[in-house]
Amino acid sequence: CHRGFNSRSNLRSHMRIHTLDKPFVCRFCNRRFSQSSTLRNHVRLHTGERPYKCQVCQSAYSQLAGLRAHQKSARH
């Protein structure tokens, strides 16, 4: 991989993808993740947390991508 990074922490985080190192563990199901942000999104499946809310219709989503897809659709 020839990606460049502006900090050592970003490089270390990226390297876990290649080494299959998964230090972040879900406390509910013990599934492991290489990125803390991926674990955070996964935990929301267990907790039901939906922090991303539509300002028009109050639909809520566990991930920002879900809200953005909703906003682009005709479901408003």
C-alpha cells in the first residue's frame, strides 16, 4: 500500500487494516474491530442509539450515512 499519512497515529490506525490487528472489542458480543469508530457504530446496533436525526421529520439513524441517504430521498 502506498498511502501517505500526516501523522503517526493515522499511519498506525491504517496499518491495522493490513495486519488484521483488531484491538477494539464489543462488550456485548465480543466481535473485534481494527478501528474504534467502527466499534462505536457497531455498538449502536446493540444499544439502539440513533444520534443522527432528521430536522424535517425527526427520523433517526445510528450512522450519519443513513441520515444523509434519507435526506437525499423522497421520504421527507
